[in-house]
Amino acid sequence: MEGARMSFRNDGMKWLRLTIGAFVIGTFAACAGGGPQQDGSYKLVPITNIDMVLGDWEGLIKKDGATLPEGSVRLMIRANGTYLFAGQTAATAGVGSGDLEARDGRLVGNTEKRAVKFTLYDHKGKAVMFIESTNHATGQRYRGEFTKIP
């Protein structure tokens, strides 16, 4: 009888741990945001010409796996196929630039420091650009959602 109670107690504790673990994972997934792939109100707009995204954009970036944004970034896309950005977090500031080319409906760029991919969406009539960046030196990946500055 004592062994049966111990087995029930251990099984109950395992079930409780699994339930709490599933809840925590679900909560973090919800906080991370669904993005355009999970939200049907985002419609992919293939970028066929850089003129489609010229101008100034702003948004928040975060490291992959982070639940809170790292900082804000201002981005300028120029007619000559280059981009410039300036960003700031609570601890650091950064600037950079690079060349862009249209490939497979997206803009992509690759410099010594980073690789970037810009994907354009229409979200309820508003242009939204999702940017993915990988730092070549550290391997850290960042993602951001940007809106055009009028």
C-alpha cells in the first residue's frame, strides 16, 4: 500500500511539472508574437523593385529567442540600392549600411559584418517590413518589424 501511494505521488508530481512546463512554453510563445506567417491579416507583397520600399522606416528589433525588444532602429532605403540604419538599445548604439538586391520577392544584402533579408507585407492597408539580420562575427540573429515613416 505504501508503494502504491509513493507511485501515485511521483506520477502526480511528474504530471504537475509537465503541465507547468507546457504553460510556461505556451506563454513565451504567445509573448513572442505570431508574426505574418501565423496572422492571416498580413499579405506578402513581393518586392520586385527597390522603388517599392524607398524612404525611411522605423521599428523595434529583438534577438532570436528574446521575449522583449532589444531597441529601436531607424532605417533608410535609398534609390541606389543601399540601406543605412541607426539603432539604440539601453546599453549600446549602432550604425551600419550595405547594398541590397531584389531576390525571390525580397531584398537581401550581405556585408562583412551582417547578412540581411527584408520582406514586405500589407497589413490592413499599411506597408510593414520584416527584417532578419545575422551578425557574422557572433552568429546572433535579430528580427524586426518596421513601418514606413510618412
